[in-house]
Amino acid sequence: MSALQRLAVATAAVCIGLLGIGDRASAQIKIGSVLSVTGPASFLGDPEKRTLEIYVDEINAKGGVNGQKLQLVVYDDAGSADNARTFATRLVEEDKVVAMVGGSTTGTTLAMMQIFEDAKIPFISLAGAIQIVEPVRKWTFKTPHTDKMACEKIFADLKSRNLTTIAMISGTDAFGKSMRDQCVAVAPKAGISIALEENYGPRDSDMTPQLTNIRNKAGVQAVVNPGFGQGPAIVTRNYRQLGIALPLYQSHGVASKQFIELAGAAAEGVRLPAAALLVADKLAGSDPQKSVVVNYSRTYQTKTGQPVSTFGGHAYDGFMILVEAMQRAKSADPAKVRDEIERTKGYVGTGGIVNMSATDHMGLDLSAFRVLEIKDGDWMLVSGS
């Protein structure tokens, strides 16, 4: 064999080897995520992104899923529904992901849902509104408790305190509007009367006029604030500045230490429905969620140096539900994975115990919510919740 022929054979061998490397690289399981890492909803998206990165690395260090490594493809929508829609299209058409875990807010989730439905790719949302899973869509799931459940849990706690007449001050963002509608819908059945309603925009920096109207309304026994982001912290501060002594309830949309920091001393006594994750160290040893929430809390805080939030927990649950579905399916085929997500039963997560079905793409009941009260700058579990 001539030197030229030997060179040709060697070159061919290198090319074949490179092709093999390419095949192995492309064999990675691509998981997409569009999150609000920056912008007004960064308190949601940042812990979600950190959580996904931590556990993708952990799974890969153990050999991946079904012998394949995971590749996380993350885009930051900065809280914009238009950005989210663009990135969702990119994940489908260019990145060729097999599943999606993300959607920090209701608005961004609603903007992306149909793209993944049309592409027949499983989409596990991390947002709160009930319309994400009702009506059920074949390819769309979610991990957080719904706004309807939050209303029901708040109303049950109000009734336990013999408080039946409330005022509401709601955000006009997608989540705030959705939770407001759900509270209005379930109030009569819960035995709650809504005497007055006020609202505020996402850019409003002072809610004193609306809260003054509430303070002056006769018969009001408590106030409920459907909303998320900085708005509820402003409401809480203005509430105390006006000297309103009525019990104040916030939504699960503020279930992070950042809310307490933003509201400051005014947060004292505020109640809200939230996941057990926020009171991991205060749960009874017999609580089935205890080991899960303690382990996640320790891992997250050790890796990031940041306090844990329920929003990172939603990402953990979505990711683990997806991983377990791929393991059961012994495949990353989107259709097979979708079917196994829907068959999820008895998954013990940070948000509760998940039992999904063809008619329930969230799988949580009201027992997954705990009622918390802020005391001395920390979360306290309300007795009996």
C-alpha cells in the first residue's frame, strides 16, 4: 500500500470516528426549558433554572437516563410572553427537544402551550393558573398547586377563624386575574362573601387608595390578595402603613423568602397557602414528604448559597416526574414519555403527593397545601393545616 493510500485509509478512519462521536453526541436526551430568569418574575425563574442545572448534573454523574446523558437547553424569556413563544418555537424546530420543563408564569405558559401541543412534545409547566390543565390538553401538565386550590385553602382557614366576609385586592397580571376569578367562583360554596374588590397593575408602586377603600368598607373581616411578584409586597407594606388590623392573606405566588424580605416587618402575621417545602424542618418525622423536602432544601442551599423557595421545588418535581417517566418508558420517545407522565402515581415531591390520570394533568389534592403564617421573619406552620 502506497503512502497516499495509507493516508486515505487513515483519513477515512478519522472521519468514521468523528461520525461516531457525532452520533453519540446527538444521542443525548435534549430537555428544553424557557424560564423567567431575569425581569419581574426572576424570583420564580432563577431558582427554577438553578434547580434544573443541579439535578441534570446529578443525574448525568450517575450515568444519565437509560444510559444516555441529559442535555438541558434553557432560554430566558425575561417574563415576556412574546419571548417565551419565540423560544418555544426554537426548542421545537431547531433544538429538537424531546420534552419541556418550564414556563415560570401563567402568561408565558399560555403563550407556549399550543406550540408543544402541535409538536406533540410533553410540556410540564411550572406556573399556577388552573386554565393550564383545565380543560385537559393531551401534552400539557403542571406541577404547582392551582389558584383555585389556593382560594379553597384560604377560605377553609378563614372559616376555621369564623371569618366569612372579605375584601379582595388583585393583581391584573394573568395569574392575579385567574386567581381572582377562581376565588369569586368558589366563594359561595365555601360560605365566603366578597364585600368589595380592588385591583392594581403590575407596575403600580402604591396601593394606598385601593386599601383605603377597603379599610373604610363596613363589615369586612379579612383581606385576600391574589397576585405575585412585587405587587403583594407593596400591598403588605401599604396595608400596615394604613394601620389595617384585619387578617391579610396572600397567594402561593409569594411563597419565597424574597417576599418576606421585600415586605419587611409588615409581613408579620400574613398567612398564605404553600407547599411543605418552606417548613421542611418543622414537619413531623412521620410526614411522607419530610425526607424529600429536607434533602432538596439541603442540596439547593448547599449548591447555591440561597434560601429555598417553592418555585425551585416546582422545577424539581417537574424534572423528576419527567425522568421517572423516561425510566419507566425505557425510552425518550415523546409519545411514550407523555403516556408515562400521565400514569404518574404516588410520586412524593416537594409540592405534595402526585397522582395523575387522563383527566388530571396535575395530580395534587388540597392536602398538598399547608397554611403558613409569617412570624419573626420566617415561615410557621399553622396548626391543623
